[in-house]
Amino acid sequence: MNWTWFHKLGSPKWFYEISSRWLPWLVILSLLLLVTGVVWGLAFAPAERFQGNSYRIIYIHVPAAFLAQATYVFMAIAGGVGLIWRMKMAEIAASCCAPIGASFTLLALLTGAIWGKPTWGAWWVWDARLTSMLILLFLYLGFMALQAAIDNKKTAARASAVLALVGLVNIPIIKYSVDWWFTLHQTASIKLTEKPAMPAEMYYPLFICLAGFYCFFAVVLILRLRAEILHREHKTGWVKALMSNKC
Amino acid sequence: MVSELNVPALTIKPVAVSPGGAAWITLCRDLRLGFRRQAELINPPLFFLIVVTLFPLGISPDPAFLAKLAPGVIWIAALLATLLAMDSLFRGDYEDGALDLLLIVPQPLFMHVLAKVTAHWLLTGLPLLVLAPILALMLSLPSQAYTTLIASLALGTPLLSLLGAIGAALTVGIRRGGMLLSLLILPLYIPVLLLGTGAVVAASEGLPAAGQLLWLAVLLTLGLTLAPFAIAAGLKITASG
């Protein structure tokens, strides 16, 4: 197998150049998907039998919750790659993921609270999924705190990568222990192996929103990566040349 | 050219020590160091006692109410006591350079780390187990839950030490790492807390608690086999930074 792409990915300069070509397409794609999904979900999808229109927050809530978890996995894997192969780009990617993931987690918690008020009658209940989401937020904040506390960027990246990997092992344990503890939340209604427990007119826009959130994540991550690359490499020749061309 | 340099011969021959033997030496050394600082030995159980005392004072001294609260209060206090003791695990070795020596000895760091955590648990975790029945009595926990309380703490506190040691290894190089250590490690403590209190609550209501205790044992096995790798990796990163 040809591993050139993997080694190229480790070069900040190469990534900076290639990502400027990807970025416009990703922005267009994520805007298209998000606008289609949200408009379809909010305006055209049928109202739910028991919850009426209040269920429509699902089109933001569920993709945010998906991304909150997926970002942690991505962050931990990037951290692990950085730790094993000493790949600079992977280290930068892990550190850029944390604030994005924390924002998605916060968004999922906030939309969940807004949804919980009309359906459960309370902004917050100590239910299994809410609690594990809150713990996920703590894990993100801990990762960011550790990164901020260590001055040496390389040490900070490696130490927080270990923490992310430990957290990755712990996430299923936390999830199952909390699930076992108490649950009020409905069980997952979308599973990869089964047909969704909702009509197609409801879940098509949901899937479009989900794809849109993934693209949005990619856009935000690339923007952050590019800023971080310029910051870290500001003394190298190619960045100086780039800046003098633009000014 | 090289032969003219006249390198002096190594006069002290290194002694071959097996990994298990090295771990034993580290364990004995840490225990000896711990017993020489007796004032520090008393701190975690004292903290445990004071925190538990705060709950009846702050909430209610009603025995029926306290009995309901007891499993959670004892477990949270034990958790905090373990966490606060964690900062000292590698601090001394980091400051006097012993940690750097541990990193360069030929035996695997895994064994040394396991020995250090074991010694630390014997010095800070075990006293909590001894104190727990007295506190349970003061909080009027139903008497049928005592054995489960001790068993859950016996399985849970080593796990707390192992998880805490990961945080201690990552933060030992940071000047005021204590607060940060708590932020990193407390989320990871939640499963242990849920299973530990779950077991005691079940036992005090007369229900079987074997399920929760077995899960704690599973997590302890997982921790004993995996956590030392993370601790060792953390120490290596801290030492190189």
C-alpha cells in the first residue's frame, strides 16, 4: 500500500495548500445540506403525534449530540497518532478539536434542556443520557485545561493525548454505568442495524442535517487548523512569503 | 584513535534484578518513606472524617435521613480523600530526581508504577477502609450494609488510586497541579462512585449487591492491567518536557 498521502498529511505546508482548495467546496456543501435539512425539518416534515411541533428541535439536538461524541473519538485518535508517530499535524488537529467538540456538547445540552421543558416538564433531570453528556463536557474541559496549563506545546500535546485516550477507554464505561444507574430518556430511535422508529418524512431531513453537521465540523476544523498552522509556523519561510504576498 | 582515550573501567557492576524484584524494592522504599513522614499519613483519614462530619451538620442530623444519605456521603468523602492524597504520589520523586532514575533503570516502568501506586494505596487508601465502619455507625447506616460497604471500598479505592495516578503523572510537572488534577480525574471517577454507592444502597435495602461488586472487580482488573501503561506514558512525557 502506498503511504505517501499519510506522510504528506504530516506536513503543515502541504495541508495548508491542499485545504485552501477543499475549503470552498466544503463550505458550499455544508451550507446546502444544513439549509435543506433545517428548512425541510422545520417547515415541511409532519408534526409529531404527541409532541406536536416541539419535537422539531431534534434536527439540531440529535446531530449536535452525534458530533459531540464523534469529535471526541476523532480527537483521541488524532492524539494517539500524534503520540505514536510524532506527527505534528495530528497533534495540532487534536488540540483544535477540543473547543469544537465542547461547543457541540454544550449545544446538545442546551437544546436538550429546551426540549425537556415542554416534554418532561423540567429543564434538567438527572437522567442517564443527560448525565453522560455532561460528563463528556467535563472531559473536554479537562483536556483543554491540561493543554492550557503546560507551556511547552509539544509536551502539552502529548500529555493531553494520553488524557484523551484514557477518556476514550472510559467513555463506554461511563455510559453504561450511568445507563444502569437510572434512565428516563427514551432509548435510541435511530440504529445503524435497524429501520428508524419514525416515518421517512421525519428521518430524511434528520440525516441531511447530520451530514450537514459533519461537513460543518470539517469546515470549522480546517479553519482552526489553518489559523493554528500559521501561528505555529510564523517563523518559517513559506509563511513569511505567503504573508508578504497578501499584504 | 579510540583506544588512546583511556576510558576508566566501570568499577560498580550493575546488579541484575528481576522486574518483580525491582517492584518489591520500590514498594518497600515507598512504604519506608511514607512511614518516616507520619504526620502526612494521618491527613487523608482525618480529611475523610471531617468531610463526613460536615454532612449531618450542614443537612440534617435526623438518623432516618442520614441512613439514606450515608452510602453516598461515605463514598464521596473517600473519593475526595483519595484525590487530595494523589498530588503527593510523584511530587517528591519528581523534585529530588528519583523519577528520572526510575525512567532509566532496565526493568519495565510498568512494574515500578504498579508498586508505587500499591504503596500509595496502602498508605492512604487502606486507612479509609478502617475508618469507614465507624463513620457508617455515626451516620446510622443499616448494619446489614457494613460488609458491602467495606467490600465496595476495598475494590473501589485501589481503582481510584490507579485512575488518580494517571492524572498525577500528567500534572506532576505543573507548579500548582492540584486543582487541575481534580478537574482531569473527577469525571473518570464517576463510574466507580455509581457502582460503589449502588452496592451499598442495595445492601442497606436488603437487596443483593453482588452485581455491583463484581462490576467493581471487573473495573479494578481492567485498571490494574491498563492504567500503569497510561501512568508510565504520562511520567515519560512529564520527564521529557
